[in-house]
Amino acid sequence: MRTLLLLFLLSSSVSYGQQLAQYSQWSWHQFAQNPAHAGIKQCVDIHSLYRMQWVGFEGAPRSGFLTLSVPLSSRRRRFLSARHGLGLKFETDRIGQFSVQRFNVAYAGHFNFNKTDRLSLGLYGGVVQTGYDASSITSGMPDPILENQGSFLAPDASFGAWYNTEQFYVGLVMQNLIGSRWKNISEDSKYQFHTLVNGGYLLPIDNNWSLLPTLQMKFAARGKTAIDIATHFDYRNQFSLGLGFRNSDALMVFAQVKIKDQLSIGYSFDYTISDIQLAAQNTHEVSLRFTTCKPDRTSRTGCTLFD
């Protein structure tokens, strides 16, 4: 019964709300949502994350991704010196009997106005597969739509823009640009257009600590606007602690530690404050990052904007 109730709630969300997986640790994994981050750092960058939402609730969302970002060599000039980057992203999202897998290739161009100010533009292109498994559904009244289990493959594309200085960044992402329809379900079902805007500001506290407040807003064509507000305290780019809030959804706690110069582990906990807390309260995210970037020993706070 709980599964049927969850499917009812989530079916409404899929039809009229946010269709994309949400992540609390988005500010540590910018490339997972913004293709303009492909190759933004002069090194190989590998990120992975797994999200367990509403633990204890049968059929609750399970999401995750694996990304690879690499720079491409290019000739540099003093003004508007261009660099290029490539990336790969695999993402999976399961809600009850519904599943979505995305595979995208990314290209980005990075244009430096000076040593620190940069404008980046990027594009994701790939495929998205939506699947439905009716084998675990028991119903007294057969539904031809629910019995029509299978998968639907469609093209997928997103555009991203990013601008940063030493002190702040701002990003823009337009997702589900193609808007393919799920014809095997109904003519009215489709991938809705989403817009994402985020930003952050770096505030050094002393020679060791820095503060990074962040804001992200997600707009869906038929959905409620999701707003994430968070603040991260970073110690010399070795470990970070943070607190956050998502409107009408959750309170968030973050922690990230660098085990070695190239390896970092992150964890976040969401305490649900919406009506779903009556059935389940806890959401967990675990992330792992590997980079070939060498640490900047001369920087007092490291590259907090991108790490």
C-alpha cells in the first residue's frame, strides 16, 4: 500500500514537477549539472555521488552520477584566451518502479579575460532512457498503461554558462532542451524544460578559514521553484563543513575531507521538513572525488570556488 501511495505522489511530481534528480552537494560537483565546467581545471577530474532519499520509505528515490572532466590544450592569448574541455556524465535516478538513465558527452569553451576572470560556455549532448517495471505492482484493476512496461530512449541536451572571478561565481543551466514525449505512456507526457541558476561568494576569514555562502534556484515548466541556500566553512581546502536549507523540503548538513591531495570524500544529511517526514525523515549522500590537480601550497584557502 505504501508503494502505491508513493507512486501516486511521484507520478504527480513526474507529470507536473521537477523531473531531474536533486543533490544537496551540488556546489562540490558543478560539472554534474553544468556542462560549462568541462575541463575548467587544468587536470583530470573524476566525481561520483550516490543519494539515498527518504531512507525507510519503500520505493523512495535513489540517485547517483559518475563524471569525468578533462582539459584540452590550446594556444593562449593575453585577452579572451580560449581553452577547451571535454567531459562524460552517467546519471541514474530510480523512483519506485520508474527509472531514468542519462549518458551525456560535454564540450566547453573557457574564455579568460585576465588571470582570474573567466567566462565558460558548454553543451551536454546524449541520450536519456526512461524505464518502467510493473512486475512488482499488484492491483485488483488492471491498467493497460501500467501493464505496458518497458523503456523509452530519447535524445537529451543541456546548455550551461559560467562566470567566475577570484571572489565569486554565477552559473546558468538550461536542461531538457529537446523536450521529447513519452509516447508509450501518453501524448501529454514529456520531459519538461528546466532552468537552474546558482552562485557563490568567497569570504576569507583569516589565513586558514574561509566562508562560502551559496544559492541555487531551479525552475521547472510545471513545477514548484526549488531554492537551496547553504554556507560552507573551509579550512585551507583540507576539510569543509556546511549548513543548508531547501525550501519546504529539508535542512542540510555537509562535511568533506581531503584524504590525500588527489582524493576527497564528502557526506551530507538531509532532515526532511515536508509532509513526507511522517513516513521517512533521513536522506544521505556520499561522494568521492579524484583529481590530478596539484595543490596550491601558496594559497591560504585553496580553490574553494571549484572544489
